[in-house]
Amino acid sequence: MSNLLPLIQNETLKIWKKKRFFVILLILAILIPIFTYAQMRMAENNKDKFADWRSQIIQQIADYQNALTSDRIPEEWKKYRRIMVQQLTYYLENDVDPSAPNAVTFTRGFMNNAVTLFIPLLVLSIGSDLISGERSSGTIKMLLTRPVRRWKILFAKLVALIFYISLTIISTLILCYAISGIFFGYGGWNLPVFTGFVINGAEVDSSGVHAVPHWLYIMMQAGLAWFSAVIVGLLSMMVSVLVRSTAASIVTMMATIIAGTILSNMASAWDTAKYIFSVNLQLTGYLDGSPPPIEGMTMLFSIGVLGVWGLIALIISFGVFTKQDILN
Amino acid sequence: MTTEGYRTDSGAAAVLSVEGLRKRIKGKWIIHDVSFDVRPGEIFGFLGPNGSGKTTTIRMLVDLIKPTAGKVMIGGYNVQKQPEQALRHVGCIVENPEVYPYMSGWENLEHFARMQPGIGEERIREVVEIVGMDQRIHDKVKTYSLGMRQRLGIAQALLARPELLILDEPTNGLDPKGIKELREFVRMLAAEGMSLFISSHLLSEIQLMCDRVAIINGGRVLAVGTVNELIDENASYVLWQVDQREQAVALLSKLGEVTLLEQGDHGIDDAVMTALPDAIVTTITPGAIPGIVQKLVSSGIGIEAVQKVSPTLEELFLKLTEGEGIV
């Protein structure tokens, strides 16, 4: 029967011609300089105040410890600070600057912050339009009356979506590095960064900690961010199959993602919230040893939860799309 | 697996054969019972008012909606079970000709050509020429007028050299010139051996374009037959314009094959009646007109005009349902 490759070519071409990806690039090209500028101001500020990065870290540790003695700070927050103190001490003892200002550390920091909200939003701009876009324009009638099985059409769309998600992650990295390098210099690829912190309650187990060069760290980060983004993509495709309008589809997905971010920031005592997909999106946090949003979450746990969500989204998408009546 | 066409009563293999189609949506029956056959090379009309189930039926023909019961066979293949084989030789436009506005006409055709093997650039050029769009084919579709989108839609439908072309309300939104062109175009395609399935809510349009017709109302097919049987003969009026109206009325009322109709008894459009002042409205047994004309003339009554006028669609439905007792 008809080959899948031309179908994938069609879907990729349509997203391209719709200029969705150009919008993503434009957003990145506007926002990254803004963040770079903010980062630069911060670095200048610190340079004025501190002789070198060591005294800056010592000051930071002192601040955290002060906060720990205060009665007004809730216990969950104290836990987070105790972990931070231990990590910073580790960096200090090993004489490694955790935030040396250069294009590579900036890229690392940006990816880390972008993975829960910013990259998912970019993914939604493509994923939420996948099926609803064809429905609202009516072109789905042309598409589905051709002698091609429906699962093949959805599969082609899925491949195109994953292709653009990958492209989004790569462009984010490249633009981040290229733009911030103008201000911070392009070095830093081989500076070490520590990974492998294991968090047990309020204690950091540093027995598994090892230094990796920044380039490797960023590769790992990009891989994890890609996985999070693909899961968001699969879920947005499912919503796009179920909901007729693109706007409704974007709003639904945005609401769940933002809800997840809020829940993670509440240092939740609600244990079962860890099964919500959007609470698990910050996979990169496990690399640098930030405390997880809910106690007991590990990288494998989060990958597993996201994987199950993705699988369910796929089953529902294909199950519904191949059977549903096209009435509008 | 048989590739041979489904056999109809007449013995010719039907291109499209619909049997006992039923559809329930949200607990409500939208289509009660639809059956008909479309034969090779004929222009088949699908006539019904808005909301009668035309579009729902068409969507079931092309696998956009799954029927609750019944089956659709195209070229011998069951559309629901083997959509890839059945739809290979079908071109269709469901409701409006919807194409991707952010691509050019040519890119749209390329897109749909890629969905089926064996359609090359040569064929795309051919269909562009058939619909006469060579001038604007590389412009973005969002700059096209409705008529041009219609042509592009037809070009897309013709890409795979279909044996059956399904057009849903094709004259909607076209100006009189466009409608005339479309009519000629449809005839040309039929002359080349293609079968066409055309839906409409306009009686006159079906009369002008089609060979056979199925009439649908309230989700039921009321009748299937040639346009002549169903519309021209069964339900048309004969209007007389004469120089001595009283004498003519007196004479006509005596004849057995003539039924005289008063104002209000017939369903002829007011606009038609205004154009024919003082016309005598009658219904006449088929084939009796020449005899009646002779009688009028020999009685010294001068005949200015005799013409057949079609009833409105509503009245046709009424006539068709009266006999069968379905309301």
C-alpha cells in the first residue's frame, strides 16, 4: 500500500509552510538576549561585591544558614536550603565554580529553567494544532477521504511532531550558546560540573558524585529535556484529537502544565501528586541534585511516570482518531 | 476477494452501491434507510432539502462517518472494511472545497498526489489544465476566489483518475456563469465514462444536470428513478395561455385526461405565475397534450403558449410521499 515516507513529507511540509517553527525561532531569538542581559547584570553586580567566586559562595552558604535558624521559615524550605548548603560546600571544597559566567553555563542554566514551562509551550504551538488545525479548516475531510488508512496519517503527523520537537531543542541550545557567547565568551566546554548527588530526606549523599565536562552534561540535559518535550507533544496530540478547536486544545494543555509547575513549587505534602505528568517534567533537576518537588521522586520514577502518560496518550490518540466520525 | 463490480437489477456493474444505510448519532436516528446504485458513466443526482441527511450520507460514502448499519460498496469493495481499495478510484468534495490556504494551488495538488502512488507531476499538470487554472496555480490559495477554490478542489478530486466523482452541492456560492461552466464540465466528464454523484437541494439543478436521481427527505430515500420519470412526468404542470380563456376552460374541464387547478391548489412558484398572466393551470396524463391542442384549435381557440412547469421541491416530496403513506 502507499508508503509512509511521502505522508511524513506532507506533514513536515505543512508545519513548515504554516510557519509555526519560524515563530518558535523568533520567540527564542527575542527572549534569549533578554535573559542574557539579566544574567550579565547579575554577574557585574557580583563582581563589584565579591573579590572572587569563592567569597561569593561563602556568602551564599552563610545566607542559607541564617535562614535555617529562623522560626518563620517552613520546614520544607529549610530542607531545600540544607541540601543547597551541602552542595555548595562540595563545590567549594573541590575548588570548582558552579556558575562561572560563560556561554556554556548560561546554556546549562537556561535549559534547566526552560524544561518545565518554556519548551513545553513551544511544543504546544505545534502539537496542539496537529489535528484540530485540520478540523477547523475542514481540510481533514480531504485528508481522510484519500485511500490511506487513518493510523498512517496520524503516525506521519507524530513523526513530523517529534522531528520539530528535536529541532526545537537543538535550536534552543544553539541560539543560547551563540547569543550568550557574545557577552560571556564562547569558552567553558571542558569546565567540570558535578552530577550524581543522591538526596535522602534532608541529607545529600555525595558518595556517587563525579565531575563531568560541561559538554557532556549539556548533552545529558538536552536528552532529558527532549524526553519531557516529547511526552508533552504526545499529550498535546491527544488533546488535539479530542478537542475540535486549536485554541481550546492549547488552553487545556497549558492549564495542566502550569498547574504542575504550581504544584511542584508548593513543596507538596500531597504525595500522590507525584503521579501527575507535569510535576515530573523537570528531569534535568535530577542531574544537578536539586531536591525533587515531592519527596521520594527519582529520575527513573519520573521517566517511568512520563513514559506511562505518553503511552496512554498514544493509545487514546490512535484509538479515537481511527474510529471517530468526522461530523464538522 | 472479488474485484468485479456489484451486480444491479439492470445487470450493469454498479460503481457505487448503497444498501440499507442507517446512522444513529447520540441516540437519534439521522439516516433511517438509504439504498441506491450508481451505474458507470451516469450522472446521479441526490436531491433533498437542507437537513435531509444528504451530507451525512455522503460522509458515509467516503468513510468520514461509520454507518450504524448497512454497507457502501465502491467498485466492488466495502468502503468501511477496505477503505484503501475502495477509495482509490473515488474523488470527492464534501461540502466546501477545503484546501490548505497557506500553500499554493500547485503545492496542494502535490500534497494530495503524494498520498497515492502513481500520480506524477505530469498528471498534476494535466488536471490543472482540465480545470483551466494554469494562470494562478502557483499563487497562495488564500488569494483565490470561491470559484477558483472549487476548481482546485475538483482538480484534486481528479488527480487519481477516479471512476466516481462525488460532489456535494457543487453550485453553492457560484455565480450563474460558474454554474453553467460547472454543468458543462460535469457533462464532459460523464462523456468520458466517469460516474458522477451530485447532491443538491435545487430541483432545477438536478433536472439540468442528471440522468437519474434519488430523492431523500428526513433521512429516507423516497424514490429512485430517472429524472424524467420522477420529476418531468410525475410531477409537472401544464400551463396554457390562450386567446379565449373562458371557452378554453369550459372545453378542458370536459376532457378526462385533464385536471384543472385553481389558484392555491398548485404549488407553482409565484414568480413563475406572475410571468405568465391568465395562464390555465392543469395536470395532464402523459402523452395527451398533442390531442388536446388539436381539440382546442378545431374549436377555434388560439393557443399562444403551452408549457410544462416543475413544482417546487416541497410539493414533489408531498406527491412522492402521498402514495406510500410515509409522512
